[in-house]
Amino acid sequence: MFVSRSYSFPMALVAMHDAPVGVDIELVTPWKPEQIESILSASERKLHVEADDRWATALWSSKEALAKALNEPVRHDPRRLESPLLWPEGAAGRWFAQRLAVANQYEAWLCWVTKFHSDQCGQSSQWPQATGSVVEALRQLPVLLALRCEAINGRLAKASVTSPNGPEGPPNVLNHVR
């Protein structure tokens, strides 16, 4: 079992999967142009995107989630990672990425690998579905848990689940797609 976690008080995310998975959540904060430049890959630099704070935070969060899924986030230079934010249809080979809808002032991303290659999946704005077996594809989804934490005197006092896996189907990531 692979587990990834991320927190940006008061929000926290935990993802679990039977294959590599990474999750990240970041508070949207101001970015200076030189900070944005320091995380762009060569191909991202060529896009000449008008980067605002939300876009820069989403770019960083997507790269952080991917680096965690690659298992050694500290060793992965963000300038050498192509952001999942820019992957066509949220897929690159066997890797998938999803922007998560969380509290408005945050950006969050989930990255994971499956046995399906993106060429074998029909892509939609909602979710990849295997052409041969939708049920098998859904079994390849990570489990995602989102928490809102409350602290008293600097100590965790309460953590409430904001996106439990429910009876509506597979892991509730489907309900958190932007």
C-alpha cells in the first residue's frame, strides 16, 4: 500500500493506492516572477503563460504531488518535472493527475500510476475510463481523504472529514474534480 499526505493548515489530504501515489495541497499565496521562473521546466518557459498566483500555486502543487508519487520529492528538481497541470487530458503514459476541488483559497493535486496506459483510456473532463472495463479502471483509482483540522493552543483539537468515500461509488475524488 502506498500512502501520500499533505497539509496546509487547516486542510489536510491523505491518498492511498496499491501503486505509487502523491497528493499535495497548498495555500494560494503571492508569487514573485523570479519564484515562478525558478520552478518552470524548459518547455513550460516556452509557453509564455501569464502566470498569476493561483496558476503558480497550481503548477507547484501538481509538481509536488508528482514528485511524491515518484517516491523522493526532495530529490526531484521542479525545473526537471513537467507539470501535470499541462498534461493533455490529465494523463502521461500510465500516469494520471487530477486537480482537486478543495477550499477556495487552496490548490490541490493528486497523481498516481495505473496498469492502464493513457492510450487505452477514453479521456473526459471528468475521469479516465478504460475502454475494456470501466469497473477495472475504477479499481485503479486512489482512495482520497480530505480533512479540515482545528487547533487549540497549537495542538490538534479536531479533524473532520470533508470528503469521505461514500456509497456514491469509487473514491470520492470524482466529486472533487474541478
